[in-house]
Amino acid sequence: MFSHIMVGADDVEAAKVFYDAVLGALGHAPGVIDAKGRCFYRTKTGVFAISKPIDGDPACHGNGSTIGFAASDPAAADRWHAAGLANGGVTCEDPPGVREGANGNLYLAYLRDPSGNKICALHRMG
């Protein structure tokens, strides 16, 4: 359904350090900075990117927005969460753990990145 997701950051290099850590904890390669100063993480299923806002205004988080990253198991989600905290992220929501959902149980871990964007690692329980 999605081709890519891009978040804004005033300091793309600092955001790259954070996302290299959290996405690295999920097995993804470090991001690549392009000629325009944007950072891209490319996978077979889509692209996650970081950019300074093109309108020149400061970056801000989307109120009510959450970006979810797939975790292979609960331990990967926990590593993701720990890497985020160690690299400038702030915990939000409940602590990492199982949540009951309408379509089954989910293991979720939530963070705010250094720019305030709300992100989570999600593993669908068997």
C-alpha cells in the first residue's frame, strides 16, 4: 500500500544517528544521505526517509500520527526500544509489551524520535 514514509527533522544528521540505531536493531542497513541532504532507508517493501521541511519552517511532529516498524519478535522490539533510548529517543505510551488487539495480540514498543515523531516497533504474536 505504501511506497514511502518521510518525516521532517531540523537536524538530519542527528536524526540519522537515531534511526541508524533503531532500524539497525531491526536488521536494517544504515541510511544513505543523498545530494539534497535527505536520508533514505530502502527495503524490498518500501522506503523510510528523513528530510528538512522543504518550506523552510521548523520540523514538527504530526499530532495523532504514528509510524510503525515491523519487528521479527518481541526481543527485536525490545532492542529497538533500547537503541532508541540510548540515541536521543524518549519513551512514550505504555512500556514495551503485549497489547490485546481486535485481530490478535501485538507486542508493541513506542518512542518519540529526537524531532518528536511518534514511532513504534510492532510484532504480531502467533
